[in-house]
Amino acid sequence: MPEPASNPQDVPAPAAEGKRATGAYVALLIAMNWSRYAVMLGVSLVMTPMLIGAMGLDLCGLYLFFNLVRFALQDFIQPLLTRELSAAWASGDGAARRRAFSSAFAASLAAAVVALVLTGVLTPFNGFLPRLPEGDADAVRLMILCEGLMLVVMLATAPWINLFLAAHRVVENNVHRTFERLQDLVVALPVLWLAPEGSFVTWYVLGRLGVRAAHIAVCVGRAHVLESDARVSRRDVDPALVGHYSQAMGWSSSLPISNQFYWYIDQVALNAFFGPVFNGVYAIVNTLRGYMRILGGGLFMGAEAVTADLHERGAHETTRRLLMTAMRSTAAITAFYGAVVCVFVAPLITAWLGRKLETDAALREAGLSAADAIGIVRHFVLILAPAVVVIEAGCSAITILFGMGQLRRFAPALIVMTVLKGVLTWAALAAFAGAWGRDAIALAAWVTSVTSVAMYGVYVPVLIKKATGLGIVDQYRGVYVGPLLSVLPVVALGEAMAVYLGPWTPGAASLLKLAACGAVLGVVWLPIAAVLIPRGHERERVLGLVGRLGRRVPGMGAFGGLLRRVWGLPSAP
């Protein structure tokens, strides 16, 4: 008789234990994702002004671009390995596990070799990036080299890293990914204090590479300790399985392409048509977009492992409920944070980055003031915010569909839409940049917004209907009506706060005032969202969680009673 698992993350296949285990695992997954994204938010708030001050806005924009591209490329393999290794580990067959793991390593190693070749080609020939910052060609080459080598290391060790999630070891996976995001700050602080003047970029990017390599070595060792079948052997490599993985990797790349490169096209285009300082300005836009989605868009990251288990068991109704819950929750939280960012975008940039922008030499050389840069950022954010909500809701659905084995249904469309969006953006800027000047910048935002709504707001619901039978109108009503209604009071109150609680000045005082405003808006939004957003089975889950907390946290029992009255449910026995 096997020993019972002592920790939640030790459960081999939580979905196999029924709806309660599935709900508990998803709740743990969401809690871990939220904690990680909260750390990411804090690191970003500290790092962005630090890097702008140390590198300048133009070079910082390029660095953030390379960093985000590398993250997207290293993550393209994650959904595939999570799904395939999850199925192998759920089988309980040691031979099947070793065969799947060794074959996954062979495919990952091939991808790492391709990345190494591309790094070697692109590093000395960075002319593919038009209008580089003057005098910074060597720094750009070093950035490309180090990001490329980090990508090689991550791809080569991907089976061990993704095994934490595939084996449902959510805590280990969260620790790994949290430290992955903390590394930049861990390296930047001593380099900023100790490196000779003018050498920050060199020491920083080399330090990141060293720390990342050490971190990955620890993760691989930990995976060896936790999972005895996480071993590579030539005799366990199955050529047919390697071919299957390699082919699927190509299609699974549509996920990061759609969710990441979709946005980076604008950054490259603005750099080409208007110069590197505009690349830096758009990097700020991308950072704010990340704040909109940071606690919503990543909410159900890793849910493909749960969905794969449910799909294999034929639990189609549970899968449909999970899909709608994922889309509705993602839309609700992303809409709330998007509303907060939109109403406070100008005060936030002023308080957070105002001093760095006021003294940035590249900005002045481009003929822009800090107020001009803030105005461009604000314009972009307001155009893109509705599209961000639609994209993140659609991406959460795609995560579920991926776990259901629907990859080839949506992958080609995502790739085509991304290419089309790039062509339209480039064509629009080429046609109007000369006549309109900087006013043409808004065209890139509008192309992104319209094409993303067409893809994720029209095509993805059609795909969901084909895969699950959920009606398109039911999807729109169930996913968007409650979340959008819940943020209307937030927008109204937030606009009043932004106008009447000023002036907003650079520094900690305004940042603290903004944090207080955000907290007030959260208090206003939460009860409205509690009424408008959860459905019957979701309310039961919430009340169950509140009931368990009520035995430990004072006041939670009364809160549960209040929720029951608001939802019109009978009192607890």
C-alpha cells in the first residue's frame, strides 16, 4: 500500500481524486501564481527606474526588449513539456516516465543547439536592429550574447525545470520562478554600488548570466532528488517520441508568439521609424501592460497540467467549468488592474519615473520633455487597455484548450494573426510617419488593439464552441458582462481621485498616495465583484474556503454569512 503524500505538492495527479482535489489544486496554483507575480511587481517597480538611471532610456529599452524576448522563447517549450511529462508521471509507470523524460531532453537539447547557433550569428551582426543608440553597439552585442546563452541553458535543462509543474510540485515550481524574477535585483544592487563608472552594463549582464547558471544547476539537482525517474539515458530515448515532441514544439511556439511577440513588434517598429528613445518609451508601456495583467493574466498558469488529467478522464463538464472560471476570473482581475492603471497612468509615471525622465539625455536629444513621454505612454495605455483584457481572457482559455490537446486547432491562426499584425503595423507607420510625424505612433497601438480583439474576442470564442459546445453568446455574457460592470465605479471614483488628490510629483510621497488610492479602489471593487462575477459552483468553492479560514481567522465566519446573504443562499448549518 503506497504511503500517503505528506504535502499538497506531493500528490501525483490531483485531478484523479475528483472535483474537490481538482479545486484544491487549482486554488493552490492560483495562490502560488499570485505570490510570484506580487514579487515580480515589486521587483519591476524598483528595477525600472534603476535601469533607466544606469543605462539611459534608449539602451534600457533595448535591454528590456531582449530580456522579454528571451523569456518568451524559453517559455515556448513549457506548455508542451508540462502536458507530456504530466501524462507520463500520472501513469505511475517508471519505464514510461524515464522514456518520456529522456526523449524530452533530446528534443530540448536540439532546441538549445538551434538557439546557440542563432546566438552566435546574431551577436556580431546586430544590424538587424535599426537605429541603435550611438556608441552602444558593443553593449548591445554583449546583451544579445548573454541573453542568448541564458536561453541555451534554459532550453537544455527544460525537462528538469518543467518537471516541478508536471509532477504537481507547485511549491518548488513557485520558488524557482520567484527567484528567477528576483535575480535581476540581486545582481543589480551590488553592481550599481561597486562597479566602476561606465561599466554597469558589462558587469550587470555578465553577473545575471552567472547567477542564472548557478540557479539552474540547483534546480536540476533538486529535481534529481525529488523525482528518481528524472534521469537521462540514451537507451530510454524513443526516436518516435522525440519526433513527436520536436514537431509539437513548433506548434507550441504559437503560445509565446501570440502572448509576447505580439507586443514586441510595436517596440521594434517604433525603434525603426522614430529612434531608440521611442523604443524605451514603449518599454514603459509594456511594463504598465504587465501591471494590468500581472495578477490576472498569469492566474491559471500551469492549468494545462490539470486540464490534461481531466481530459484524459473524460471529465468534460468539469473542464468546461474550469475554462469559464479561468476566463471570467482572468477578465475580472485584469479589468480591475487595467482600470486602476488607466486612471492613474500619468500620476504613476510622474511619481515613479518622473525624475529619471526629466534628466534623461536621450530624451532631450530626441526633442522630448518628460511630459511628452508621459503623454505618449498614457495615449498608448488607454488604447491598449481593453485589448489587454480580451487577450488575457483568451490566453487563459488557450491554456485550457492546450491541455485538452487542441493545439493544432488554434496554433496556425495565432501565428498568422501575429504576422498580419506586424505587416499592418509596419505598413501603417511607413505610410503615415512621414506626414504625421510622432502623431503616427498611435497607429501602432490601434493596429494592436483591433487585431487582438479580432483574434481573442472573435476567433477564440468560435474555437471554444467547437471544442466544448459552449455557445458564443453564453461565453460573452458569462466572461465579460460581470467584470466590466464591476469596474465602472472604479473608473468613476479613480478619475475623481486622480483629478482632486493632486498635485502628483516625483517621489515616494506621491507613490504612497497612489498605493492608498489603489487600496481604496480595491475595497470598493471587491464587494461589487463578489456579487456580479462568481457563479453557483464558484460561490460554493468560495464559501468552502471562507468556512475553513473561519476556524483560524477571526471575522471570517461573519464575512461568510454576509456573502451568503448577498448571494441569497441559506445560512450554514
